[in-house]
Amino acid sequence: MKKDVFTLLGGFLTALLFFFGTIGVSFDWFTTESINAFVIVVSAFMALIVNIFAVWKNTHVSMRIKQWLRKKESQKK
């Protein structure tokens, strides 16, 4: 699914490139290569965010749950 989202992003930017070319607006930096590079950067950034969240969740949230379970178990005794 993630790959599909980034493919759609690249397709949208390519459509913008063609639209701007049709109406006579051109940017030197807005090319097919820059669009592909941007899509790669966005996908890498999203992977970084997901991995940072997973590390945070596995270290801090799991630790808090374990502490809460130990506290609850000690209260039962």
C-alpha cells in the first residue's frame, strides 16, 4: 500500500509538470528526475518516521505497560 501512495504522488507531480508545460509555465528545477528524486526522499522520510515510532513504542510504551502490570500484580498480593 505504501508503494501505491508514493506512486500516486509521483503521478500527480508528473501531471503537474505536464500541465505547467501545456500552459507555458516552466521551472528549470521541476523535471521528471527531480520528481523521482522527491518521491524517493518522501518515501525514505516516511520509512524513517515509521521506524522511529516503532522504536519509541517498543521501548517506552512496552516498558510502561510492564511496569503497570507489575504494580497491578503486586497490589493483588
